[in-house]
Amino acid sequence: MAKSVLQAKYDRNSLFYLKLLLLLVILQLVACSRPSKPVISGYVEGQYIYISTLSAGTLKSLQVTPGMQIKKNQVLFTLEPLLTDENLTIAKARVQAALIEIKKAETRYKLLETNKNRNALLLKKDIISKEVFEQSVMEYQQALEDKNNALANLTSFKAEEKKAHWEIQQKTVSAPKDGIVFDTYYAAGENIQAGSPILSLLEPAQIKIVFFVPEILLGKLRINQPIKVHYDGAQAPIDAKITYISPKASYNPPMIYSTEERQRLVFRIEASPVLKTKITAHPGQPVSIDL
């Protein structure tokens, strides 16, 4: 009798586990039958601002390092101003000399103008000869020319002084925008050629997400479509929106951060983070995108 009771209890337990197993199988089949939301792999890309100087010189000091957060108008580096200071000193001296020359020319011009006008009256009264009057006119015209030349020299020397001031200002270069120092290309003491980039900045607004999709997914995407971006180190997905969809297909790029097989023809898609300051990923870092 006891054996029959145990057998019945065993049969009921077996039936329960069998039903449970069947339920799990059904749930698994249902889950597998649902279309999964596509997850695409991509990477972070940045457009850099290359900071250079318009004048050549020796790098006096580099006040930033790669990875440093900088603010707009923060000093980045300075060049040796020795030659520029000398140019400014010379330009200032020329301006002062031109001012003295103008004063002399103006005084002589007024004197000879008065003499010419007086001789014109004397000529009418036949007190002086025509030759004397013509001589005073020639002297007046020469004085006028000298005065105009002195004024022209002053304008030129003031332009040189202004240029020298500008060149000194160019020796100290500040950040045009907030950003991160991505890299530096020179060290203090090195000679810099005019126009050569000394460092590069990465502005948060210039960070974008790049990924590639097969043609089968292209029709589901649109400009300004919201997406979610995942990457290592982020506590939560980053909101972004699609800003560019390539109009033509290309072959798979040489570097795609995924181990899954992809179709050979893909379309380049670019997306911009909604909140620029929230993304901490670095250019080249792989990301995953939820469409």
C-alpha cells in the first residue's frame, strides 16, 4: 500500500516537471520567433581643430598636454618674441621720426605758401619780376610735395607698427573654443614653421558616431531618427540622432568592430549625440547602436 502511494506521488512529480519543461520550450520558441531589434556596430569619429601660428619662431612654452580639458581663450602656447619685439621697436622709432618730419614739412609749407601769396601781390604791383614769383611758386609746390610725402611715410610706418603689434599677439595663441587637447606635435625649444600645426583640439560638438548598415536596413532609417549608442565605460546608453545617410553603397570598410558576418555592400551612416557634453568616448572607440 505504501509503495502504491509513493509511486503515485512520483508520477505526479514527473508530470509536473514534464509540463514545466514543455512550457519552457514553448516560451523559448515564442521568444525566438519574435524579430530581434537590430544592433549595429560602429565607432566614434572626431573632426579636429589644428592650431597653428601664422609666423615662424621658436616654441617658448607649451602650456597644455594631450587629454587636457581646455576653455575658450585659454592660452595654449607662446613663441619667442625676440625678433618681433625688435621689429616693433624699429616701427615705433620710424613713426616718431615721421611725426617730426611732418612738423618740419608743415612749417616749411606754410612759410612758402605765405611767400608765394605775397609775391603774387607784389607781381601785380610790378614790385618783383615774374621770375622771382615763379621761383616762389616752385618752392611752394616742392614744399607741398614734401609735406604729402611725409604724411605718406607716416601712414606707412604706422601700418608697420600695427603689423608688429599683431605679430606679437600671434606669438601667444589661445583656444578658439572649449575642447580637449587631442595631441601635440612640438616641444618647447623647437623651431616652428609658419602654418605648421602645433597641436590639435577636439571639440565635443565635432564628435560623431559612424556605422554601416546593409541595404535591407537602409529603408528603415531617416534623418533625425533617434538611436541609442552603447560603449565601454558608459553608465547608460547615449541618445543620438542620425545626421547623414550615404546616398550610395560601398564595400565593407577595412575595420568594422564586429565578429558577425556582414553583407558585402553597406551604407555609411553618421549620427550626432544629442547632448554633446555627455559622451566620453574617444575617437576610434567601438560602439554599438540600437536602431
